[in-house]
Amino acid sequence: MLYEQDNRIMNSEYLLLKKEILFNWHEDLIAKSIAKLEGMKLKSGKLDYYKQEFLKQYHTHFISIKTLSLGLKLIYKSKEIEISALASILVLIRACLENYSMFYYVYRDSNDHADTYFKFWSWFREGLVQRQRFKVIHFIEKQKDERNQIDSIFDELQKYSLYVSFTQKQKKNI
């Protein structure tokens, strides 16, 4: 009974981010994943490059959360004031979750390389499509090039079994 009670307390402290060991363990795990990818030959170009970049971005957000969780000390009118950065931490947690979710969807939740390829290039294409919505006078030529890239990627994606498995309505939304 005491063990269960202590275990619950320990778990709740970990979940509340009160234990430095949780941060250190997680930081080490992500750093090792990044280090394993660094220096590797990029066999699939952007596909491999963004795998590492997703992890680096996740790691950067995580380190920022770790740093801000300790609180911030400011000197104002010669007085030291400690403030909470809870709002920033919450934004960073959301960014971490979004980043990891995308990483997981593209790289971990795929049955084979073809699925990973399809998911990655669908995600990448969507980023290009989003940028097309902005009208910037200085980048008209770049937007034309990206429009061609969007069409080229779409032509390639139509060959994959994941695309073929979509309903007509889903295909229209792509």
C-alpha cells in the first residue's frame, strides 16, 4: 500500500515536471536520436533531412520548456523579481506536441517506405500550398516555381497506393 502511494506521488511529480531526472532522461533520449542521424548519408534527400530537423525542433522546444520551467528572474528598478513563464511554456508544449505528432505520423506510423514517402511529400506539398495563399510582390517568380513543384509532387503522389485508397471526396480535398 505504501509503495503504491509512493509510486503515485512519484508519478504525479514526474507528470508535473518537478523532477529534474525526467527532463534529463528525455533530453538525453532525444539528443541520442539526433546524434544517430547526424553525419548519415541522406539516401532519401529531403525525407531524411526533415526527419532530423523534426527531432531538432522538438529538442529545441523541449530545452526551452526545461529552461522556462525554473522561472525567470528579472531585475527591475534594482529589485530582483521572479516571474512565471507559464504562458510561454504552454505554447511550447503545444508546439512540441504538434511537432512530435507530425514526426510520428510521417516516420513512425507508416507501414513501409512508400507510406513514409507519400506522407512526407503530402505534408511538404501542403506547406507549399499554404504559401501560395500569400501574395508577395517580391516573390512572384518563386511562387510560380513552387506552383510547378506542387503540381509535380501531386503527379507523383497519385501513383501511390495510399492515394488510390482515398475516396473521391478525399481526393478532391488534396
